Amino acid sequence: MNLRPLVLRLLLPLLALAPSGCTTSISARKVVALDRYPRVYVERRLNDNHHIDELFVAELRRLGRDASSGPLTMLPEKTDLLLTYDTRWEWDFRTYLIELTLEVHTVHPRKKLADARYYQPNVRNKPPPEVIREVLDRLFVQP
């Protein structure tokens, strides 16, 4: 009895479910060192139901920055940097962060100093606080 066709029929669907090489991509660029800017304001996205702005603020404070968040109209007077972001979420039996892009600008004049992008196109991903920690470390800690 030849078991090869039976084994192939059973293993082929399992191979299709195996990870197909989808990897995490994190890129970060900055024009100048951001350590001379102590006050950071995170612009809250109106469509953000996951409170990502609060995660940014918590991480920036952990890094020693004076950080707050809210709508752009509530920007504090002596803010040095403005952090804006966009997120993309997917649902596959649970909601997960698939993409995060952010930009860091000076307030007056408004010049872009840094940007970053996180992208992980599969279900096995990192929780948002870990993603934010990694991205901000690349911008605010690493030279």
C-alpha cells in the first residue's frame, strides 16, 4: 500500500498554513538628534479607539520627556515637538496592529525632524506598547 498520496494530502494543507516569511519591518529616520527637545505633544487622532496617543505619552515620559496628548487645538504654548501618527488595524478573530507610521515635527516653524514606520503583516505580532517602545527608542535613544 502506497501511503505517499495520503501523506501528501494531509501535509499540503498544513504547509499552506505555515508562515510564509512575513517579517516585521521597522524603519526610523531622523535629521537631527531629538534629545535637545524636552517637551513633546502627541496629536490625538479622532478615529483612534485604541488610545495609542496615551501609549506614546507614557513611553515618552519613561524616556524622560515632558509629554502630553490631545487634539491639535489644545497644543501647549511651550511645546518643542509635535508627534503625529497613523495606525492600521486588522481583524482575524482578534484585532491587532498591522502598521504604525509617525512623524515628528518642530512646532515653530513646522519642520519635519523624524519619521518612523512599523509594519507586520501577520497575526503573530507585538502588542502596541512594545511596538511604540521599539519605535521611540530608535528615534529618541539610539544615536
